[in-house]
Amino acid sequence: MQAGVQTIALQGIDLQVIRQGTGLPLLLLHGGDGPQGHLPFLQRLTEQFDVIAPTHPGFASSPIPEHFDALEDLVYLYLDLLDALDVRNVVLMGFAMGGWVAAELAVRNTTRLAQLILVDAVGIKPGDRDTRDIADIFGVPAPAVAKLLFHDPSKAPDLAAMTDAQVTVLAADRIAHAMYTWDPYMHNPKLRYLLHRITVPTLLIWGASDGVVPVTYAEAYRAMIPGAQLVIIPEAGHLPHVEQPELILQHVLSFIAR
């Protein structure tokens, strides 16, 4: 097992959680690209924070609980996790799908939260029924997905260079990602009417070249959360923590210090 990883039993679920670092607690919720334990960005966070980074059930070869069938199941799982760890003044940070989970958690209960950071989050539908607000990453070939996700598509994982075991994990991650976000696709129609309930300082961080949810989507999200700030990251797409980790870290540290 990876260093710093522990198993926490919650409601019959053995949740894998990375717990590393010291300082303010920071609950990090990964997106559809999977757990971030191997990325330099997470390691840099552990130099400043007590990082708590769970793996969503179904990702990284973990089982999907039989009763899980929607993103809401993750929301209540992480509310239970915060209670189980009994942490307070938590910085809640979510990426893409994990940003959606973070927003849903914050509209339900901010008792244990100090600040909220959403990075290229999905979860809302700003436009009308006929407007495609969120690109379909499940219905296009891998090269097209790379262009949606990355400012520089050459930074996308090379499927041809992966081992069979790595491809198997990737396929399972995509299945879990789709299960949590498919119906309705990547959003909760009611969330836009609940975001006013978020009462903690909120920062949105967005890749300027995000092809999944563009900057106009970020601006709509920001307008729905009272007092929220928006920072645009140049030369980054939907995964700015991969393409511009140091720049994101600077904005995170500045926001939390304020």
C-alpha cells in the first residue's frame, strides 16, 4: 500500500484515504482523472497542509458499493468522513467531478468548513435545455478528449505506452466516473438554486483553455455563489493541477492566507 494511505471504515465501506502533512486540514476530492497521490501538486500541498485525499469508491481498482448509484452518495460519504475524523476549519478543495461533490457538500453543511476551492468544477447547467454547457467526454475518441482536457494535448497519458494492468484500471475509472455523472450528465438541475447556501469564502480556479467547461461556465458558477472569486490559469485546460501545479498552489496559498 502507498505510504500515507489508510483505510477508514464508514457505513460498511472501506474507504482508501491518503493522509499526509501537517497544518490546516485540507480535504481534497479528485476528479474523473483519478486519485492524485502520484502528482507533484498533491505532494506540494502536504508541505503546507494536513491533506486528506480519499479515493472515490470505484476508482483505482476499489469496489463500488452495491447501494451507490449517484454522485449524492459521495456527498454523504464525505460528510460522514469529516465527522469520523472530527476535523474543523477544513479547506475543502474539489477538482472537476470532485468540485461538484464539494459544492453539493457545502450547500448541505458548512459547519466543519473554513473555505471552499473549486477547480474546473462541473455540477451546474447555466444554459437552457438545448445548450450544451458541458462537452461530452464519453462520446468522442481519445485524441479529441485530450484536446478538451489539456491546453497541451501532448501531456495527456499515452494509452499505447500503458501496461494491460494500467489500461484495466483506467477503464474501471471511466466506468465509475460515468456512473457518478451520467444521469443527468455532469450536473444537478437543482444545484444552481442551492449555491446561495454556501456561507464560507469560495475560490474558483479555472484553466483558460478548458474545453470541457469553458471560462464562461466558470463565470456563471461564480455568480451563483455569494462573494466567490474566480482566478483564470493561463496555458491550462480542464486539469490545471497537471499543467500548472505551481501557479495553482500560489493562488491556493494566497486565498487561504487572506
